[in-house]
Amino acid sequence: MRGWIRAACLLIVLCIAPPTARAAAAPVVGTPMPRFKLPAVSGTVNSDSLRGHVVYVDFWASWCDPCRRSFPWLRALHENYAAKGLVIVAINLDKDRVAAERFLVKYPAPFKVAFDPAGGTAEAFHVQAMPTSYLVGKDGRVLETHAGFDSKQAAAIEQRIQKECAP
Amino acid sequence: MSRSVRGRAALVLLAATLAVATAGCATTVHPWDRDLLAQKRMQLVPSPMLHAVDQHVYFSKEGSTGGDDVGGGGCGCN
């Protein structure tokens, strides 16, 4: 009888533990940005080389509708703040590189675009929704995280970027 | 091997088997994997039109509706 109870407990723990353990590993504002090195449209993007810049990391995919809406905004952001020290890194999570490239033809991206079809970086950043973005300060620490995209939120993010880019 | 030890070993084996069998229940779908689940080939009904035709043939032959996914009585008026 005791054996059965133990077996039942083990089962319950095994069923519940993995998702809970994953939820606890979420990156917190103020912690250093996870390191990554990914292939980009040209060359690679290495997180170590982004130190000293205000970095906006955006996880996107071609099938995600809010990502589609966010790209013109990201482009405007790049045009307005790249000269002031902002680096935008848009990390694509498509399994199919062709789908991502088709998207980029339709929605041109003058900023850095990296490809992570396996999703290892998304796991390290603990992406909870598509798109998810992270604003990282000059010291490499996460300042803000945003899940999803809407224009009201975008205005607030831009204000924060403006503040961080100020000399 | 005594009987109780054998019984315990059987229990452990059973628990391990059940644990392995149910481990699949604990996986979560990552947000970036949802494109695969949304593909047409992953749908429960891959072709809604063919399904509707099949259903029409089915209830016409059976002479009643409501047995599958269509609500209604057996008035024969459809």
C-alpha cells in the first residue's frame, strides 16, 4: 500500500515539476542579458560586442501577426536612435529560413536580424509570447521586458529608449 | 529472492514505467513552436469541406442527425 502511495506521489511530482521549474527561471529586470552568438543576415551577432550600447532585443517570427505590425515601428526606431547609440537585434525564431527571408523582403529591416531556428536563445531569455522584447542598458543589464506589441506600449518604450540614449 | 523484495521490485518497475509513460504530459509548447501546431496538416479536420460532405452522406444514409456534430432532431427536413 505504501509503495503505491509513493509511486502515485512520484507520478504527480514528475507531471508537475518540469513546467514549474521552467517558470521559475524567468529573467528578471536588473539581471545581465543572457549571452548569445547567432548567424545574422550578414556575418554573426555576438552579444559581447553590444556592450556599451543600449540594446533592444526583439524575438519575432514570420507567422506572428503583431510582429508584422511591429516591424515598421522598429525601423522608425532604428532611423531615429541608431545614431544615438541604440542597437536593435531582431532574433527570428522561424523553423523555415525561407519564410523569414520572405517576411524580410516584405518588411525591410535595416537593423540587425539574427536567426535562431532551434530557439535556444528564446529559451535563455525565457520568451513567453510572440513577440517579446527586452530593453538592455549600456551596462548589459535588462531594463524592461515587453510581451506582445501594441502602439500605446510602443510609445512608452520609445520614451525609455530616448532617456537611456541621452548622453 | 524473497517474496516481499520481488513485490517491491515489481512496484518500482511499475512506477517507473508509468512515470516514463506520463512524462509526455509534462511538456509545454513554446510560444515559438506554435507555428507548427497551427499548420493545416495538424488540424483535427484537415479539409472542412470534405468533412461536411462526408457528414451529409452519413446522416442522409442513417436517416437521422445529431449523432455526430450536428444538432437537431430526426424530422428528416434537412
